[in-house]
Amino acid sequence: MHFRKKCVWKKKLRRLQRKTAAQKAVPVRLEISRELNVEIVAQLCRELGLRPEQIFSTEAPMDLSFLYQIQDRLRQKPELFYEKRIPQKSSMVQDDKLMLCQVLEHDILLSYPYESINSFLRMLNEAAADETVMSIKMTLYRLAKNSKVVEALVAAAENGKQVDVLVELKARFDEENNIEWSRRLEDAGCHVIYGLDGLKVHSKLCLITIRDQGRIRYVTQIGTGNYNEKTSRLYIDLSLLTADDEIGKEAGEIFTALFMGETVDHMEQLLVAPKCLQNRVIDMIDGEIREKKEGREAYIGVKINSLTDKQIIDKLIEASEAGVRVDMIIRGINCIQSGIEGKTDNIHIISIVGRYLEHSRIYIFGCGEREKLYLSSADFMTRNTLRRVEVAVPVRDPALRQRLHAMFDVMLRDNIKARDQLPDGTYVRRTVPEGKEALNAQEYFLACAYGQK
């Protein structure tokens, strides 16, 4: 059965490769900068194989490459440019100790782009060479053009490790790049599959299995962003490295299901879409509603990119009506209006748009000892919660939880780049209150990474 599944995926890959080659440079859109004769436009459509709805009129210049020349001419005015910043080594990471050993001793949290992805790459390269490492399993969604992640996986396979990789061929705009990396991985002896029928695999999951003095141990990495060295310098993401045995075993179950062409139905520790993330989130919101109705403190804190999932939206409104305080940091699409009296007046929403792209996802449910805190690859969008494979991981280490709370609090207090949502759905930019200190969350975290805070 396993052999048949692999053959099916190889056939799909070959069809996609042929389709990609056949469709290369096929026009999908025609822009015109002035009015043209209807007959000429119709002739263009026939020649290019376009439909009328693929024709767009615009007054903007079509070739914007001249902007790079403007940028070069402005170099002598440094006040117009951001100060150069380089991702720093995490203060949690020691240079004189193997990364695998450090993670086996305590959980590590990496915060990109303030901290460097090199610590994770170092761990992956160590695993590729370490004799105690039996296997490496990984999901790949978007990769850099010259991916050091793939180089490490290739080295691991060449060193005799079992390397199982799921490459998502439906990653928009990266299909061709992912096909090329898949070929290289297969040539090196890695076991590669190409996503699931009907579902995108969007999770950021890596599992390293180690045989340590006769005992099987796991090092698991679960993140909010891609394994992409380039975007890790531009996107704000979080990456958890843990040797938690329960998390490692559940990650192994996820990979087993994926390589059988299936998804998991239930997990005790991890939240895994499409079958056990949305329902678990709704259950935890229900838990906060019950706490509030019984007279106890209740809280929900969420940082995501987008909110469109109607079931979750309805449940958040119900939580607000029950008196639960809800703080949300939503960068982009948001389909709920906060501050409506009697409905959403306990929901407070801000958006932060700054130097870096806010991309991390954090879920917080509850207060005190019963609080649950997760890092996740999933936004609260139906496409993420029901039509993709996503993974959210609980953060258990007290020091890391405290750090994430501090980060969440700083973002909520941002008064430079944050915008508050009003009851009518519009956003207003915050101003620095008189007598208060200006706080730009992204600049604050950069200062922390540089040891200035």
C-alpha cells in the first residue's frame, strides 16, 4: 500500500512538472495604461488566450524599476532609511555546547528576526552528523532559493539517517522552487511526499529522533513561520525547540498520518487542523465563558494575522457578552467589530504595521495556574482551521511563558505603530499620551536582542 501511494505521488509530481513546463510564461493578466480601441483589445485577447475579465486598465506606470534608481540616489540621506539591524544570537543559546544537548536540557524559544535562525540551522546540521540521531522528519512549505535547510537534510541522508520530508507543492508562488528542492532531496536518498489530496500542509514541524543510551528521545521544533532564511530576516515569527517527550510522540503520530495520506483525529497536547484545532479553540473559549459566569477571572489573548472563521468569531462575541476580556492583535483581515455596546465591548483589537511583517501566532486562554498558552502556524481563518494541516504547540516552560507574556504586553502597549479598531470597524493610529514614553514594540524587541534593554 505504501509503495502504491508513493507511485501515485510520483505520477502527480511528474504531471505537475509537465504542466509547469507547458504553462511557463503563459499570460494571465494584461494591463493597459490608456484606452485602446475595442477591436484591438479583442485581438489581443485572441492572440494571448485571455478573457475580457483578465484585462486591467491602470494609470500607474507599468515598469516600476525606476524606483530602485530613486532609492540609490537617496542613499546620501540616511535619515530616510532604517538603521541597519542584523539578527542576533539568542541569549538562551551557548556557543560552546551542542544545540541538541541544550534543547535536551531545557526548552529554547527563538524570536525572528530579532534573533537569528542560525541556531536552528546549527541544530539541524548537528543532527545530520550526530551518530545518535536516527531520523529527521520535516514539513517544508516555503524555502529560500539557496536553502541551508535542504543542505542539512541532504547531508543527513548522505550520512545514513532516515530523512522523511513532506514538501507542499501547492505553496502559492513557490511551486517550481519546491519541485526543484524535492528532486534534490530524492536524489540524496530522502523519502519525499508531496502534500495531501485536498489539503495544504502549512504546519512548521520538525522532529529529530535520538537513541540515547538505549532510550529513544525526541527533539521537536514547532514554529509560526517557514524554514526560510531570507524571510526570517523580515517576518516576525517564533520557534520553539523542545525535548518534551509527549510533544515529540504526538509529532511522530502527525508524521505517521501524513505519510499515510491522512490527518490525525485527536491529540492530547498539540492542536492540529483540520480535525482538532478549531474545535479545541472553541472549547477553550467556552471554558473562559464558564469561568466568568461562575464569578472567576477569565481572559483570552490572541495574536494572529487574520480573523475570518465565523464559528470562532461567534464564540468570541459570546465570550464578550459574558464579560470575558478579549485582547486581540490582528495585523490584516479582521471580520469582527470590537467595542459595540452589549456585544463586543469587552473585545479590544489593535493592528501593528511596522518595519517587519508581524507573522507570529500566539493563543492565550485563562489566567493564573489554569492558563494555556500556544504558539501556532494557524490564523483564525476557515482555510487554516478546516482546509489545511496546521499545528499549535503548548508552551510549558515557566520562563518562556513569562517571556511571551512580556512580549504580548509590549505589543498591546505600542503607541507608535499600533492602530486601535473603533466600533465602526475603522482604525485610528495611536498617539503618545502626554507624560508617557513612546513605545515602538518592534524597536523595543530589537533593543532587547542587542542587549540594550
